[in-house]
Amino acid sequence: MSEKMIDIDERDMVNSRIAELARKAFSAAYKEALASEDGVTAVVDGALYQVFKDGTKKKIKDIPPRIKLDRNKVYTLNA
């Protein structure tokens, strides 16, 4: 196998491992925050909620629907 092929394979392996570790870290952080007194903030059915460890939800506000973007268009943000 060529050295270039080995580098690509190793990079793919590292990238897939990073994605797996990120999912695990996010899940652990979510569970830890959920267990806290303040709970977590989450979007549920088009609204922003505070979700608590006992499963109760407190609605904060409705949020606007997602905006569909054209992938072929360049967008800029105005400050």
C-alpha cells in the first residue's frame, strides 16, 4: 500500500473516532445539565423550552420556522 493511502486511512480512522468521542461528550454534558437544578434548554415542536430532570417542560417562547437556503447562493451577515 502506498504511503498516501495509509495517511488517508489513518486520517479517516481518527476523524471517525473524533466524531464518536464528540457524540459521547455531548451526551454526557446533556445528561449532566439535565440533572442540574436549571435543566436544559431545548427546541421541542417549534418552541424553546426549559426541560427539567423530572421531565417537566416550561415553555420559554415560540421560535420562527427554519429558513430554507439555496446552497448555490452566497450569503453574508450584516453587523
